[in-house]
Amino acid sequence: MSFKEIDPQKKLPELEEEILDFWDKENIFQKSIDQRAGKPLYSFYDGPPFATGTPHYGHIVASTMKDVVPRYWTMRGFQVERKWGWDCHGLPIENIAEKELGITHKKQIEELGVAKFNETCRSKVLEYVAEWEKVIRRLGRWADMKNAYRTMDLSFMESVWWVFKELWDKGLIYESYRSMHICPRCETTLSQSEVTEGYKTIKDLSVTAEFHLVDEPNTSLLAWTTTPWTLIGNAALAVNRNIDYVKIEKKNMGTGGLVRFILAKNRLKEIFKEEDYKIIDEFKGANLIGKVYEPLFDYYKNIENKENGWKVYDASFVTTDDGTGIVHVAPAYGEDDMNLGKEKNLPFIQHVGMDGVIKKEAGEFAGLNVKPIDDVQETDVEIIKYLAGKNLLFSKEQYEHSYPHCWRCETPLLNYATSSWFVRVTEIKEKAIKKSQEVSWSPKHIKEGRFGKWLEGARDWSISRQRYWASVIPIWICEKCKEAKVVGSVKELENLSGQKITDLHKDKIDPIIFACECGGQFHRVPDVLDTWFDSGSMPYAQVHYPFENEQKFEKIFPAEFIAEGVDQTRAWFYYLHVIATAIKDEVAFKNVVVNGIVLAQDGKKMSKRLQNYPDPMEEFQKYGADAMRLYLLTSPVMQAENLNFNEKDLASFSQGMFRMLWNTYSFFVMYANVGDWNNKSRIMNNGISNILDKWIMSELNILIKNVNEQMEKYELMKASRLFTPFIDDLSNWYLRRSRKRFKSGDAADQKDAFTTLYFILVELSKLLAPFAPFLSEEIYKNLSGNESVHLENYPATDDSKINQDLSVKMQSTRGLIEKGLALRAEENLRTRQPLQSATLRSELGKDFQEILKDEINVKEILINKNLKNDIELDNKLTPELLEEGRLRDLMRDIQDLRKKAGLNPGDKVDLYYQKSSDAAALIKKFAKAIKAETNITEIMEEERGENDLWLGEK
């Protein structure tokens, strides 16, 4: 027997489990790396996930891409190491630790002790590693998880310090006081990219307040705001000197007296609508500059710079797109406000702490949270009540808008003036934009679109975080002379402090102080680094560069390939690029594949709470990982578009493409074993003559060419979509047309059929291996007898085998067949009923006409160039044709009996028929042909049973 027997009904998920055990036992992954020792390195960076929960479909999409590409380039002859990584720092871990410890406020962490809090974080970091390993293994992804880098390890963190010092030495790090977004619950600043991750549409209260002029009784400036809580921090009003303003007079509905309001002229109709008012003056905004108004609140009347406060100033940022054309200015709570405050030396009223709670000096509002997560309007309502009671409220209304929330704890963010350390991204931006042109993106539009636009609008990067479990900012400042010293390595800190350093986390590093030449002492600044700084430092830190592995780093930097979700265009991809541009004047990666988001079937976000998606492991067990991989790879999610996960579509791959391929493979093995086919060389020769063999060989080489072209361009979706049509052609056209050749007939033609199908299956298994590694492994191992398909070279195109003319003619023939069968259906003529002829409008060629005759079941093909249609049928049925049709029906019935009896193609069996049956005469007349066609030994006439036909014992 040539090949291992296989079960045609084998469940593919069961097969995959067997393959996984084989890979583990024989260490095939490591062998695929070791056998390429000395070959060129192909580097790929893996964006590390958090192990704080089980993998979801987003991780499965990314892991599929990260497996397909390295497998492909390994088979292309490169050595491709695949180092796994774990993201260990940041708010996600801290939030878990807070829940574990029952902590709700940052102060409680300080009371507990940073050391204990960080130890809790450390204990939670790798809680789900075992689950991750199980899912990644079942997916078929090969990655070195045993030697994974961890962002919390000393070696990784030391390289992060080196990156920081490189930036410092280049003058790209500075400290500044700015208006930024903060999370009041986490009590920390957030970067530009983090802010963009958490926008939600919420309903807020907007207010138009009356600012009473000091020198004009009963006259108010109207200013609109969507953040009423900031009105306590009001220090000025801003107008645009070039805008037209009006003063209107109307009756006060409460007192009956007259009141006057000032606002932009073209906002009148929007603000007052159908109300009765009279314009008593018109002027430019310049006329308002310097006017003094009464503060809405008197809590900060004696604050520094009060002489400049509560006046009207000119500002170019004032427009009349919305509001009143007069802007309320609170320098502590907005970038434009802060800049104007600095320019005009305005009072700086920061009545809210970093925790979002109003400070004690703000009277009756002290202790209120300005944006409580459970009711964002609560404090604004209290502000509005106050304004109404003081005759300062002109109007209020519900206002729906997109508002930033913390990307981890979902708390509404505040625009808040505070100090932070920054990276001067704006200084290197032009260089970063220029270098980005060297990177290839899939899909292509991301390059100039989402990524390009973000890069063009890049601001300086706030890297300070007022948190605990993270890499620390390695800056020490002398308490006396204020000199700053940046430490770039463990050894440097040991030399400065005289202490042995084994951990670089905040609780271990903060106590380390050392002497300054001025007689003072250096203390570390308290902030930690933005976790994205870890991520952007990953290419260096994963190999502990530059402290070791310098030569290796030079070979793997920049990465040939990276892949992540579309959200990373403003995060990991961006920070990698910024840091590489800044410290290496180089790109960090050459090729990027960006995936979209996998949503639930109804288009909603997948949610464990809602249980609106199936468990990935259960889907693997039902349909197999190969099917999951191809389902995702061929979907729009590979083009950065969203995918609504549909189990039916997943099932269609398992029951469609993969079942077709399995059936073709099992057919080959069964008939090769029955016929004892054993072509020892098993080399495809050039002497094949059958048109079907030539055609499928041409199609295979076209497939090889197209797959390689798309993979070299990192177009995974386009490459993956090429397989189903080919396998359909192989199974439902080539094999169906060639079945008789495998069973009997001309010995040379039979040999060619076996040799061709063998070659196709072996080469296809190699071609498909990166995409569907399990079924490819099974087919290749059994047919080739070699250890593993994943240790082989990827197929290369044999251009001499490609025949485009043959492809076109075969396609034309199949088109005519489709039309001919449609004509038969219109006339209710069964396909097994032969017809005398079909007439074509143009010549096909002998081989193709024979195929056409057989497929549409006609005796001859005629040509008539004047024919109106491409094909017409002669549908006259003679007695001879009807008899032949009955014979074909009879043979089909016999084959069905064999199938129901579970007979193999080589099994011989006797046939019995009722002497009195309608088929008796037909059987007697065509007994010889029936025996040959259906593998019957003897045909016997009997009178028994109820059936007309039955089979004897095997």
C-alpha cells in the first residue's frame, strides 16, 4: 500500500488536534528555525498583549496575520524567529489591582504603600498566561512563548531608560505646564493618542450665562459654555475684534423692566429666535475690549493678578460658529484659555483638583465631583441652580456631543492645566513624515490617510503619568541647585548611588538619592512613563539593546513586518515610528498590515457581559482553526474594515473549501492504494498529453505566481482569496472530469492522471501551508513521506507550465457547458439523457469539443457560424437515444446501491435483478458494459424480494 489510509468522513478539528501533538512531539517549530541557521534573518516585531484576560477575536485576527507571514517567509528561505512579548505595565493592571485591594481613590494607594500596590500589580500581570498559551496553540500560531520578553523585566526597563536618555541627549525631552486631558479617577495625564481612544456621545448641559457689566447697569455680556463647572474658574471673556456685535434691549419677563444684552450680531436669531427685542447699538468687537464685568462667583476675588481679571480681551480663536460670539475664558481648563491667560497675565483659578473634586475654597460647591461617572450632569445642575438664584442664568439646554473618556476606566476626562514631561515630536515631525514614505502599508490608504494625517497633526508627546506600576522617568533633580541628571543604565545608577540595583520600579527607585557637587541631593522626579513609551521602545528592549545583542539588533532593525489593529495607527505604530526617527534616524518597520475590528453578528461590540459572540475555543472544536484562519484572512477585516462575525460564514469554509480539498485528497489516496500506484520518483514530467492535466498544471502555476505576488506585497486578503476558486476547480472540474481515468482505461493516461493529481496535491499543500497549516501538514506528510510541510521551501512558479490560452479556452468551454445545461433545463431534459447534437457558432478545438460533448451529453458537435446563439441543442429523442438514457439511469442506480452498501471502488460484487422487472431486457443487452462500468463480477436473474435490483456479498 502506497499511502496511509484515511477516513473520508474524518472530522477536521480532530485531525488538527493530532497535528498539534505531532508538532509538539517532534518540535517542528524549532526545527523550522534551526534548519535556516545561517540564512538571512527576517525580523518581525510582535506587539505584546496584556495577559489580564482571555484572548478575544481581535487577538485571533492579529495572531493569524502574525503566523501566516512568518510561516511564508520561513518557507521562502529566511530564518524567522518569533519572540512573544507580554505588556505588563500601565492602567489596565493598576485598575485590576485596585479592584483586588478595594481601592477607589489614588490617596488610598499612597496610604497602602506603593510597594504593596506594585506587588499586587505584579501578581496580576500574568494571570491568564495559561489560557493564552492554550488558545494560541490551538490556532496553530507558532511563537516562542517560553522565552517571551516582559516589559516589567529589569533588562527591558533598562533599555527603556537608554531610549529616554538618547532622547534627552538630543534635546528632545522637556518639562512644561500645559492644558491637557486628565483622568480624575486615575489622577493622571493622558497622551493625545490615548484621548482619541475613548470618545463617547453623552448628553451634557450647556449654559448661556449673563456677565453683568460694571459700568452699565442692567447690561450683560452673554457667553455660552458646555462645561458649566468651569465657570467658577472664569477669569475673562474673549471677543474677536473683527466680528460685528450688537447691544439689544428687551423686556425682563420677571420684573417688567428693560434689560440689555451684548452678543455677536449673526447669533441674534439663534439665541433670541422669535422674541421681541430692539437693537440699540452695533459695533465691532474691538469696542468691547477692556470692559469690566462682575465675576459670577466671588470665591477668588483676591487671587494673584486679580487686576487683570474679569475683563474682555481680544482673541483670534473666537468665532460665531456656535454660542454667542463671546467666549468664557478659564485658563486652568483649556489650551486656548491657558495661552490667552499667559499672554494677558490673567488670574489662574484652578478650583478643581486632579481627582476632579472641587476644592474647599469654592464655598458651597466644595467636595463635588465635576464629572461623576454615574451622573455627568450632577454638578452642572448645581452650578445652574446657583446662577439662576443670582439672576446670572440666561438659558440652559441639553447638549449632546462627543466627549473624551478614559480608555481604561471610562471616566469622563477633564481638560486640565498641569505640568508634564514631553518629547519634542514637533521638532522631528518633518523628518518623521519624510521617513514614513519608506513604509509600505496594507491597505495602502492608511499610509497617507489615518496614519499620515495623524503624523501631520502630531503634537509634542506627554510622557508623564502620575501613577505607580510602570517604567519610571529616570530623571533626578538636585533639590538645591536644580540640576537635572538623566540616568541611562543600571550600572550608571549603581555608580551614582553606591547601591545594587535589581528592580527599576517606582517603589524600589524612588528611595534612591545621591549627592550633588553643590552639596545638595538628587531626588528622582515622581512621575512614571506613559506605557506607550515601553511599547515604542520595544525593538531595542526586547533584546536588551544596547547592553547586549548589538550585532543581532542591527540585523533585525528595522522590522520587515508588523501587524496590529487599525487603532494602533495612532498608538503603537506611531510611537515606534517617532522613537526610531528620533534616536536612529530610521524607520522602525518596513511593512505593515492593519486589521479592522471583529464585531458581534449584529454589528455591536463583542461583550462578555452580553454574551453576544461564540467562544473561540468552541469554534475551533466545531469547525477547526484552518477554517477560522481562512474565514478571517479572506474577510474585509484584513483591509482595516470591520467584520460582523458570522458563524455560518465560518462553517461554510469548514464544510466548503476544506471539505472539497479533503474529499479530493481522500479520493486520490483511495484509488492510488486500490490501483497500487507507486510512482517512486513522483516527479511531474513534461510529456503529459491530456488536456485536463495540462490545464490544471497551468492553473497551479498561475496560482503559485499570484499568491507569491500578493504575499510579497503583504496583501493577505487577496492572497487568501485565491485558494477557494482553485480548489473548487480542482475538485469539481478536474477531478470530476478525470474520475474514469483513475479507475480504468488507458494505462499511460491513468498514470498521468495519478502523477498529475499527486503533484498538484503536494504542491498545493506547500502553497497553502502558511494559511491553513493543519490540513496542509496532513496531506503533505502522507503523500510525500517527508517530516513536515513547514520544513519545505515555498513553491516557485514554473513559467513553462503556464498556458494562458489554455485557461481562456477552458473557461470558454465551461461557459458553453453552463449555457447548454441551461437549455436542457428549459426543455426538461435530464442530463443523463443523451441528445444527438449541439451546434456552436465557433470552433472550440477537438479536446474541448470532447469535454463539451460529455458534459452536456450529446453525440456530436456541429459548427454553424450563422447561429444566433453561442450554442443550440437538437432535442429530438430517437428510440436509440431513449434506450441509452435508460441505461445511464440504470448504471447510476447500481452505483447508488454500491454506495449504500459501503463498498470501496475496488470491491467486486455480484448483481441480481428481478426477471420480471422493466430493466431486465436492458441488463441482458448491455451486461458487458454494466460490469465494466460498475465493477460487477456476475449478473444474475432471480425472482425474490421486493426490489428490482440488489447486490450479493462482497
